[in-house]
Amino acid sequence: MLLASLKRLEATIEAETEALAANGALDLDAVNRAKSQSLLELTRLARSVEAGALDADTGIVLARLRDKLIRNQEAVALHLRAVEEIGDVLQASLQAAESDGTYSPRPGR
């Protein structure tokens, strides 16, 4: 059961990362629901599993999941930086459009 839950989370994370990398369409609500569901499942399952009792297959999936989470974090961070830059450009454009030029330096001075 733990292995199945980890694999579902892995598939969700991988799909999100690939969509972000390809600038593809992404249903953020669906992705967030899937990740929240996986977190809930894993939290419940973790209560009944001892760390020393994990088999090799589960260890491999956990290591692979860790790597995919790191890659996902990088992709999400890149998109957040892009959103911030777009927001800054829009804010500057709006401020420039609202300005009547009163406090702007005059040409020729």
C-alpha cells in the first residue's frame, strides 16, 4: 500500500514537472488535490511503518521520488520568478500610464 501511494505521488510530481518544463497546460487545482491526497495517504501510512522495516523497492522509490521533488522544486521556483518579473513589468507599466509627467525630468535638461 505504501509503495502504491509513493508511486502515485511520483507520477503526479513528474507530470507537473514535465508540464512546467514544456510550458504546457496544467490544471493546478487537480495537481494540488492529487498532491494533498498523497500527503494525507502517506501521513496515515507512515504511522504504521517503521523506517527499518522498509524493503529495497520502497527505498528505491523514495530515492527516485526525492530526486523528482528536487527537480519539481526547481521548475516551480523558475515559474514563480517569471511570474514575479511579469508582475514587476505590469506594475511599472501601470505606474507609467497613470503618471501625468509632472515629476518626470524634462527633455533637454
